[in-house]
Amino acid sequence: MKPLINITLLAFALSAPLHAEDDKTTAGAEIAETAVVESGTYKGTAHKVDPEEKEIYVKLTDGKIIELYLKSKTKLTQGDKDVEFDALKEGQNLEIEVEKKGEKLKPISVKILE
């Protein structure tokens, strides 16, 4: 009986890192591997949207994921209209303009393409 308990505990312990990986995509969780790109305009997809932090993770067309905290000065549009942060949804195609400040990205504009 004792070997069966040990095997069960070992299997559970080994599966814990797999479950921890799943937690990275839940609301409020940080994505560990993000990139810092040069200043410019990029296209990508809204990978994760966090309304509490006014934060979005954008998966660029080259596969890199960047993290942006939208400020009141960030221009957010859909079509030719200004929109509020709650218009952003995961999976939307975006065009973003960013300015690189050291190792951080300052979002200048976010355009929802859908």
C-alpha cells in the first residue's frame, strides 16, 4: 500500500509544473516571456486583456509577445472612432504604435482592426 501512495504523490508532484504553466493565461497573471521591441508600428493579436490594470499582451506577427500598459494619453481607436479600453477583447487584430523607453514600451496608439 505504501508504494502505491508514494507513486501517487510522485505523479502529483511531477504534474504540478504543468498546472502552473496553465495559470499564466488566467486573468491577473503575468506572462513571463515578453519581448521589448524597437519604436515603431506593429500588427498583432490581443493575446490577453487585463481591464483592472489597463494592460494588454499583444502577440506580434513574428510570434513575439509584448506587454503594454495603456495610459490616458494612449489613443485607442476602432475604425475611425475613439473607443474606451473595454472595447479591447482577446483575439482581436490590432495595429499598435510603441515607443521604446529603456527596457519598457510606451504605447502611443492602439487601433482595433476588426
